[in-house]
Amino acid sequence: MQNIILELSKYDSINMFVCGSWLWISGNTFQVKELLKSIGCKFAPNKKMWFYSDTKSSGRGNMDIETIKATYGQKEIKKQTTKLIK
């Protein structure tokens, strides 16, 4: 999962957070849709977010994202930005 986070951190328009063992991806993901598919991410249409997990889930995604956050906790992934100073 760390490699996926590093790869997606290159894009300013992408927001990421971890809930349990799942990485959730939102923001302007249309520009990286093919990249997300190629690295194994799946789209959750009810949540309108992409996700990635190394583990399989026994459920079929009936919980909304707020319930998932409340149940498993949330860790926002902050991107470090480098600004050039003239």
C-alpha cells in the first residue's frame, strides 16, 4: 500500500485516507482513472470513491463512508509539497 500512496501523492488533486486496512481515494480522480485501475484500485459507485486493500472483505459495501470512518477510524494522508522560492 505504501507504494500506491507514494505514486498517488504526485497528484495534487487526489485526497487519500486510510480506514482500517483500506486506502480510500477521492478528489479529481478522472485524470488518473487508468492509473488507479492498473495498480489494483476499484471504484465504489455508492461512495463515489476509489479504494485499495490487500485483504478481501466479507461484506459487499453496504456501509456509507461516514460509518466506515466511525467504525475503523480514519488517518488522513498528508502530502508534502515543495515550493520553489525565487
